[in-house]
Amino acid sequence: MVTREEILVLGLTAGTVGSLVGGLMLGVGLGMAVQGAHIGWLLVIPAAPISGMLGYALARKLAKKLPPTVL
């Protein structure tokens, strides 16, 4: 069974990792785009979906701990 502690850690981890990865991609991509390198947009555009996918992957990992009857 999943405990409250594990759900809290999931939220904190997903928020932290998502912010770091998304912010880094956004910062580097915008820096490149401002300098005239259009390839920077390849980092800016998928920054938010990739950070969200990290949280989703962490949640699926935690959901595998649930018994089959709950799902």
C-alpha cells in the first residue's frame, strides 16, 4: 500500500525535478534564441511537456506499488 509519506515525496520530487529540467531547458534555449541560434527553440518548445512527463513517470512508478484491486 502507498503511504502518505510516499505521496508527499512524489509531489516534492516531481516538482523539484520538473522545475529544474524545465527551467534549465527554457533558460538555455531562450539564451540561444536571443543570441540568434534558432536551434534554441528546440529546447524552449518541449521544456514544459518534458518536465510534466518526468512527474508522470514518477507517479506511474509509485502506482505499480498499488495492489491490482485498487486500480
